[in-house]
Amino acid sequence: MKDFQIEDYLNDDADIQALLNIVISEGTQEGFIECIRAIARRKSIELNLDSDFDSIRKALNSIGYKFVVIPSDI
């Protein structure tokens, strides 16, 4: 039996956006980074991804997303 790979279930941009929203709101930094890696694998993009902000920003940009930090309403 094949191991579970989240990227096998990312069929379109809506699936990717939903996954990113869930991981950003409920996940950990490690989960977020793994999510980015899964999206890159789905898009056949090789990433050299560290856990620092600039690396994450560049990785998201390379898979077609923009990482934006805005002030919260808190």
C-alpha cells in the first residue's frame, strides 16, 4: 500500500488554498513548512527550504503564492 502523501489530494488551486488556510490557522511552523514542500512536490518544483522567514517567502513565491504579513486587529 502506498504511503499517504497530501499532495496526491491537491487537485487544483482551491485545494491548495484550503490546505494553506488550515495549516496557517491551526498548524505549527513545521506543519506549514511541510505543507509548502507538499505543494512544491505537487507542482514538480524542487525546493531548498529552511525554516527562516526569507526562505519560506521565497519558497511560497516559487510555487505561485505570496507571503504577506499584515497587522492583526488584536
